[in-house]
Amino acid sequence: MKLTDAIRLSDEVVTREVGGEVMLLDLASGTYFGLNAVGGRFWQLLEDGKSPAEAREALLTEYDVSAEVLDADLEALLQELSANGLVQAG
């Protein structure tokens, strides 16, 4: 899954912030998934209706990180979220 792909968040995910981490609970499987501050912010932007590419642009302005590092990290995160059924192509 790439940052340029259209995605859809699973309707079965509940989000809570706990101690600086964003915790995702997949109600369908009962699985918890923890995101660090950057991953949590990415998820929040996606929840707000941003595309992955739009969320990436916002993160580049909010965090001191190179585009190359951020792109690699976000694409890895999207792969992991997809593998766990938290996002789907769409």
C-alpha cells in the first residue's frame, strides 16, 4: 500500500489516546494496536478525511523529519494497518 493509494478506514476500529500513544481496538478481532505520536497523528488525519498523501504533507510541516524517512515509515505503517484489517484499499 502506497501513500498515493486511496484507502478506507475500517468501521470496526475504536480509537483512544492513552499516555501519548494512540490505541486502536479492532472490535471485529479484539486486537489492540498501538501507535506512537507520529503514527497516531497520521491516523487522526486519516479519520478527519485526509488522504494518505494529504496526511503526509501535514506531517512534514508538523514534525522535523525528512520526506524520505517519513515516506518509508508511513508506507510501512499503511502496510501493517492493512495487514491487520484496520484499513482497506478504496
